[in-house]
Amino acid sequence: MQKPVYWLPLVMGGLLFNPHAALGDEPTAAGLTRADPALIQFVQAVVEANPRVQAARAALEASAALRDAASRPLYNPQFSLDAENGDLSTRAIEISQTLDWAGKRKARTAVAESDRLVMEAEYLAARQSVTVNLLDGLAQHQTGLERERLAEARRSLMQDFATLAKRRFEAGDLNQVEFSLATLASTDARIQKATASAALAEARQAVRNLTPRSTPERWPTLPTQMPERQARASDPQSLVLALPEVLAARRQIDAARTTVTLRERERRPDPTISLVGGREGRDDLIGINVSVPLFVRNRFNSEVAAAMAERRQAQQIADDVMQHAHARLTSAAERYELSRRAWGEWQQTGQASLARQTEQLRKLWQAGELSTADHLVQLRQTLDVQESALDLRQALWRAWFEWLVASGQVDAWLGLGGPR
């Protein structure tokens, strides 16, 4: 007597629904429903401890220190002592100070502040990149784990069929072709199980690359109920302008513009004023000296021209980044809506139909109205549909992460703050 497959509908539902992976209820400032608190805490801890993020934060701190250094006075006073013995003994003390007549200090500070803002944007971009890589790794791991479970269910089912086919073949109820088909199906199922296990190990490596000391048992799960894009996200211009890569490109323009100002001011000579006091023999010496460098042999025109060319280059790069950001936002929104609609249709009709199909196959098999070979083929198709559903869910998550990146809503969804 053939074995009824009572467990298959349970596998179908259990792989695609996790009651402990619901979305959080707290809305963000951008109108998004915030992610699950466990996921938020895990991502925050991993991102803050990530070496790439810490390196970007150190670079940001260095740029702030350089900004403070640039804001200090450009020239220090000079002190000199002169003593000469001859017909008349001379003793003199001189104090000189070069004046920042052209305002180079202010221009240098502006350049350093622009560089600091660029590093701040790059720090945000690095943190966002690590965050999305971690989320994508978690999605791969969750899908790989469920795909391995499905592969194990397939292997167990096909092994049962192979065992049953062997007994029937030995009893003369099955021919050689049907027996070989069942044996090949069992072998194929074992191969798919091994492949799924290897894919799961690779998915785990993607997460371990970012958090090597944590174990898979402590990794949070991603929700199956996908969030909606809110109406607040309908202003693409404001979203694009706030993206880290766009901010970095626009701040590069500001840095190039302030560099032009600095180079122009560096063409202006700064005078040096010296005060001298002392004695020459029995006479007192008091003097004042003013010296001005003459920029005759080199007027520094080439430095100004180079700075202007770099400003034009920064402007063109920023325009290109803006164009790509707009296109990416539009495409990401379209992909997410298409994937979300397909996933919703699967949850409403496909998943229920699959469970009913499994139950009908079981009844037909028990009644002897369906041959072993036909039952095997249809069960394989049923399992293949289940695996396709897992691929669809992973694609949906990737589309969601892509939209979060394209719209700059990663930090809003996860409750991550600005630079710290």
C-alpha cells in the first residue's frame, strides 16, 4: 500500500509563512512602517561594529580635524636676534608677522569644510552599503534555509517512492521503465539536496562576512508580509537630492568652487611687517620694515585654470549621478510594485491552490486512480512551484532593498540615525 503524503501541505505553508516575522507597527517620519525591532537591533549592532563603517567614520573625524586646522591663523610670527661686534657693537631684536591680506584663511576653511561634508556623505554611503549587504545576506540565508528544507522534503519523498517502486518491481507490479524513473528521481532529489545545502552555506558566508562572530541561530528573520511604499515617497526630486551619493557629488561641486576661490586668493601676495629694536654703539635703533613678494616670474594662473576645470568636472559628474539616481529610483519602484503584486497573487490563490492540489493527488493515489509515475511527475511539479515561490519572495526582498537604497529610506526603515 502506498504511503499518504500528509506532511506536504504542512511543508507548503510552513516554508512561506513565519508568524514570528511580522513587521513592526511604528511608522517612520517618511511614512514607512518600521522594521521588526529584533531586525533593527541586529542590523544596528552589526553596522556600528563593521570595520568598513568604522574606517569611514575615522575618515570623517580626520576631515573634521583638518577643517579645524584650516581655520587656524595661516602665519605665525617670527622672532630674530641679531648681535654684531665691530667698530660699533650692535644688538637688535626683530619681530615679524605676515598678514593674511587676501583672506586665504577663510578660503582654506571653506575648502576644508566642503571636504568634511564630502566625507560625511561618503560615510553615510558606506553605512548604507553595509546595511543593504547585510539585509540581502539575511534574505539569501532565509531563502536558502527554506530551500534546503524543501530539498530535504523532496529527498525523503522521492526516497519513499524509490523504496515502494523497488518492492512493486520485485512483485511484478511495475515495469523496468517505471522502476528506473523512480530511482532516477530519488538520485536527482539527493543531488538537489546537496546543491541546496551548498547554496545555504554560501548564503551564510554572505552574512558572516559582516558579522563573523554571530551564529545563524541568532540571526533575525525577515517578514513575509511586505511593506507598502507610502505617498510621501511620491516626490522623487527631494528623495534623490538626499541620497548619499548625490550629496557627495553636490558637495564635490562646493569643494571645487571653494578651491577656485582659494587659488584666486593665493595669487594675491601677503605683506610681511617687521619691527626692529636695539642699540648700535650708544645709539638706539628703532625700525619698521614692510616686504611684499612680487609674483612676477610665476603668477599662478595655471593653478586657477586647473581649479576651474575641476569645478566643471565636478558639475558634470554630479549631473551624471543625478540622472542615474532618478532612473534608478523609477526602475526600483516599478520592480518592487511588480514583484509585490506577483507575490500577493501567489499568497491569495497560488499557495491555496497548491495545497489543494497536493491533497487531491494524495486522494487519487490512495484510491489507485493515479499511477506511481504520474503521481511522481505531478509531485515534482508541485515542489518546483514551491521552489519558484521561494525565488519570488527573495526577488521581492531584493526589490524592496533596492527601492530603499534608491529612495534613501534605508535609515528611516531601520531607525538608524545620522553620523555619530
